[in-house]
Amino acid sequence: MTRLAAAWSLPPRIERAWPEELRPEDPFAGDEGIPDPATYAQYLKWVQPARLSEAEFLEADQAFLDAYFDVLAGKRPWGATDPFAKQLVIDHPLRHDLRPARPAMAPVDDDVICDLSEDWVPSLGLLAPPRVLGPYAMLDLPRRVRIFTGALMSFAPLFPPSIRPMSRPGRSKPKLAGATKSALIAVLRSPMQLWRPNPDGTLTPMLPLARRSHPDGPVTGVPDAPYVLGRAVRHPGGWWLACALPLPTLPDPDVLQRRLVLEYQRLRRHDRRMTWEDALRDRGEVVVRAVCEWLWVHAPHQVMPLWHAWSEGWSAARRQVPERKKR
């Protein structure tokens, strides 16, 4: 299950500091646009007996990365990584997390998550929209959408070597309320997913998902839209949708899954215990950006009106609340 510290990390180097453009073919890429060589020690830990010598492993790992970046740049076809994934023993079918996630004590709003993380990452409002929304970050985004991007990036390992902003408030003073800390951990351990809302208030996942991550009842906090992105989190009163974003239409699930499986294989090079749900938790921004890039091409005029209407409705509801509860 996803941990407070990510299972993988990148070496901190000054030349990789944001806002440098990492990949000309994908100017919105974040860490997934940086080469991240895997270690032979990690390979030996889970592949016994070893099928590759250290030299053969390093060669296959570099070949996988080269193919990975070429596929994303459109220089090689999908499937170009498959031979090297087989060599590295990361080509297995999706492995699901069968354990139930720990429920939250109570729901927490996205703006609270964003606010807590911005205390530790003051530039969150600048770095989050491009990493999450891709080309839509170039437009005049409504406030609610900006809050969503900040809340989502709170769960990404932004601090070297593998630390998430959401983990800092719970380990510093003044101490967080127990319910808020519990909610942050519960949201982290809930996979990011593409959902179809149903008339009875339940949600149907549009991507593969472990059965224990399926909400078994109505979900609150779901935007009024044909489809939504978000993390379904259990609490004593039922379920709520954290890090939620409405969508006007359904992106092609096959195209989306193809991109995410590629990322899943890349992450498994660092820890072969990683499940499909771990990848959805750790790379929530890649899930959303892949959706947004598809929408930018196939539904360019439908997204912003929906987001503006959603944000205006949210702001109007907030104005009716006389005083915000302390976090």
C-alpha cells in the first residue's frame, strides 16, 4: 500500500529545478520526464534467481527508458518498451492491491488540503496547474480548479528524496487535528480514478480498480457532470470524493490506460511490489493530465464552460457559510 514516503525517488540536481522545460515534446511533464535509473540491488531483491548480470540489467534499464521517452514523444510506436519490460520482469498483468484502505475519521475539503501544502510549497499555485492540467494551464482557470490542482499535487513526492507535502503538516507544530491528519492519509491511500456518476449517487470506475477501492454506497462531493475524476474515500458516514474534477465527456479509457500502464511499468522498476492502485495514488497528476490532453484534442470547447460553472457554484455555496471551521 502507498506509503507516506514514495517507493521511488530522484537525485536532487540544480539543473532539474522547476521551471525548466524537461521535454520539448511534453512541456508539461514533471518528474516523469526525468530519467530515473533503477538499481541492480532492487532487481536482485525481487528477482531470484537473477536472470541478468549487473551490466545486462543496466543496459536493459536504459533501453527501457529510451523506449519510454521515444513512445511518449511519438518517435516509436506503443509496445516499443515491451521487450525490455520482459527482460526487467515488470511486464506482468496488473497487480491489484487487495487490502482495504484505512478510512478517514471525517471528510476534509480540497481547499484545506491545498492550504496546508502551500505552507510548505509556496510555489504550489504556480507549479501545480501545468503538472496536472497540461495545456489547460495556459488558460484563465477558475479558482476552484486551481485549488483542485494544488490539492492533488499535495500527494506527489515533491521534496527530495521522496517526501509528499501532505506529510509535513502532520509532523510539525502546531499539530493538526486528528481528524484532518487522518483524512490526509486516507486521501493519499485512495487511488485517483475516472468515474461515471450514477443516478443513485454511486460511482462506476472507468479504469481497472481493486474491488475494495470501489465505493459500496452513495458518494458525496461529486460534481454535477457526466464524468468526474477523483479519489473516493471512506469515512464513518459513508464516502466522499476528494480531489474531484468534473469532465464533460468520457476520454477514451483504452488510450488512458495505455499511458498509465506505461507509467506503472516505469515505477515498478524501483519496487516490484507496487500495485496498479499504488501507481494511481502516486501519479494522480499523470492520470489527470492524460485525461486533459485527450480532452484538449477531442473536446476543446466543452471543458472550460463546465469548470467555470462548477467553480461559480462552489464559490456561491462558500459565501453562504458564515465562518469556516478551524482545520
